[in-house]
Amino acid sequence: MNYEDLATKLKALADPVRLNILEFLRQPIESCCSQSDGVCACDFETLLGLSQPTVSHHMKLLVQAGLVRSEKRGRWVYYEIETATFAQISQYLTHFQQAALAAR
């Protein structure tokens, strides 16, 4: 992963609404209409109390950054976390953690 790609991913993470979306994708609330094979876009509107265009904007940024993948099924779009991307980010950040521990 090059620095430009990494910066795009970290910028997408640097927003409280998007962090909330990712947390919901990681652990959906069972009482919503979420599915075992992804979370429906309508779930985010209800959860976050945001309009559909605002949710679409945030989801577009998460998908473009490679943090989330989307799949259109009929009229609805379902989202899932892109775990490989988070593994790459984690691997990069681990270098800093290891350096900090070694400096102690």
C-alpha cells in the first residue's frame, strides 16, 4: 500500500459518523433489518438519524477508500467491512507500536 492510498483510508476513518458506521458493520444491532451477509443501507439511516443522501455520501467515501464493499441486490445496497484493508492498515500501524515499545 502506498502512502497516498494509506492517507485516503485514514482520512475516511477520521470522521465520527464513518467510525459509527464501521462499528455498526462490525457488530450490527439485531433489532434492525441487517442481514447476515451484509447490512442494508436503510439500516444506517435509522441508526444514525441521517438522510439517505448523507448516508450515501459517507458510504461512497468508505467504499472508495476500500474500507467497505457494496453489493446491489434489487432495490437495496448491502455493505460489508473489507477486512483485508483493515489488516493492511493494522500491519502498517504495528510498526509504530513496535518502535514505541522498543524505545522504552
